[in-house]
Amino acid sequence: MLPWLLILFVGSGCSALIYEIVWYQMLELAIGATAVALGVLLATFMGGLCIGSLALPRVLARYPVHPLRAYALIELGVGAFGLLQLVLIPLADNAYASAVAHGMPSLLFRALICAICLLPPTILMGASLPAIGRWLETTPRGVSWMGLLYGANTAGAVAGCLIAGFYLLRVTDVAVATWVAAALNGVVALFALGLARRAPARAAIPPAEGSPARPGRRRASVDLAIALLGASALGAEGVWTRVLSLLL
């Protein structure tokens, strides 16, 4: 089933980054093309991914569902909320115009608008990988499969950025680009439902050669290092976006 899962995650990552590029374009027009607006957009997007990845295991522990069916429902939810942004973000534009302010109040108001509009779909995006992760065994082979799925998701994200930036938003508009991303979500969801009918509720992965994996102690220093890595990566993204906007 691994090749089919890789295809699913390529489609999911492609749609997610089409949404991000489209939403940045819409928020530029709604609240201004500033470095602060970009920072708020990225923080809200990544914060939603974080919340989704943390919250989904607790939700599914109470309501057991076949992992592939849960993944399909998540993709349908992302598509529905993605289409809803075509209505919500213009409304945020009107709210911003009616309550415009300067300094810190303006910054906080922009952050609130972004959070209200973008948190529901990004939370669902963050829940997609943990949903499939429940289907794999926590063996060395299973963990390596998770890496392949994450890599496929990232490859799809690269394709989504290029498609949105170089074609969809150049040839069409944000509405068409949003519908394309939502259609991808729908196709992925239908495909996942089809696989769920043939797949067991839990994957059977042959154990890797060598000694079995042993659970290690959770170290705060490792968590801190990973957090700092994420902070530097997203900080660089904000800086590079600012620089490239001046060059291109």
C-alpha cells in the first residue's frame, strides 16, 4: 500500500501549499503587503499545523475510526474550509477597513483576522500525517515509512508552490486556484476511502533486520533543539520572502 499512500500525500501537500500561496495573495489585498502581515500569516499557518498534529491523536483515541477514513474526512474538511476562505477573507477586509488602527492595535487585529480565517483548515492539515501514522506500526520499518510519507508530502508542497505561483495565479485568479486545491482534496479523499475498504485497520509491516527498537527517554534538550530549528527555518522564510519581493 505504500506507493498509494505516497501518491495521497503528494496530492495533499500540493493542495496545502496552493492554499498558502493563494491566502497570502488574498491577505495582501485585505490587510496590506507588509512584513508584519507575512509573519502573522506564517505563524498562524504553522500554529494550526501544530495544533492539529497535537490534538488529533487525543480525539481519535476517544472515537476510533479507520485511519484512512479519518484521513479522507480530514481532506474533505480542508477542501470545504479552503473554499470558505473565498468568503471569509473579503469579510475580514471589510472588518479591517471599519476598525482600522495604528501600531500595536493594528498588529493584533491583523493577527486575529488571520487566526479566525486560517486556523480551521490549517488545524486539519496538521492532523493528516498523524491520522496515517496511526495506521503504521511503531517499528524501525514503520518509522522509516513515516519519513517517506513526510518526504512525499513535502515534494507535493514544492509542486503546489510552483503551480500556484507560476501558473494558477498568473493565468487565472485566486478563486480558480482555490477550486483546484479543493478538487485535489476531494480526489485524495475519495482515493483514501477506496483504499480503506481494502486495507485492514492497522498495517502489518515486516520487522526490520537487526535488534528491535527500544523506547528512549524523552529529553527536553532534543525538544528545544527541534523548536529552535523550526524557529530559524520560518524566520529565514520571512526574511527571504521580503528580499525576493524586492528583487522579483
